[in-house]
Amino acid sequence: MKIWQQDVIKLIYFTRKKIALSALLFLAIVPKANSATVDVTTEFIADLQQPQKNNFVNTTPVSGFCVDFLTFCRSDEFSILIPDLTARKYFDSSSPDLISHHTSISLDGRGKEVTLKDIKTRENDYGDISPYSFWYAA
């Protein structure tokens, strides 16, 4: 084997080691991906007397928002807690940028009338809401 061939082989092995080390360092730095399993259950009972009645009944245990704030959830609504999933929106009442720094909720394409209630004073504030978003500054 010629000297230049040995040098090429050494360079290939050296490059492979560098690539492997770089890949290990990259995997050590990249944050891990989380996953969660959430069981959603339903019940279906067939009735020969009413074959057109083919509804599924949600039997998923209520968790998450509706457990802590039951008064805000209707009887036909439920929430599911997804482990390690959190979302926060901080309210900055002194910000002039209403879109970025105020609470906003997306609605469907129709305008809605909503009642916003201050939790501390129990006073109502009525407003006509645009179909795109709304914000409310206390």
C-alpha cells in the first residue's frame, strides 16, 4: 500500500470519528422531545328498537380545566389534562400593543356578544366582539 493511500485511510477514519463525536454532542445539547398518552373513551350501546340512534357517549374522566373551574364548563363539555403541557399568557396592562400583550381569544366568523365579569368586584362589562379577536383591559 502506498503512503498516500495510508494517509487517505487515516483521514477517513479521523473524519468518521469527528462526525460521530459531533453527532453525540448534538444529541446531548438538543432538548428531549416529550410524549404523552391520553386515553379518550366512549361508549356505544346498540338498540334494536331504535336503529337510527347511533350515538357514542363520552366516558372519558374529566380532568384539567373543568376539574379546577367547574362553574365555567357546561354539562356537555369536558377537559383533558395532558401531562407536562402548560400554556401561559401574561397580561401587561401598560402595553400599548393590544394584540401582542393583551389576552385574546380567537372566535369563529360571526360577531358575538359576551359578558366579561371582574372576579374581584363581580361587575359585568358587556361588549360586542368582532369575529377576529377581542381584548379586554381591566
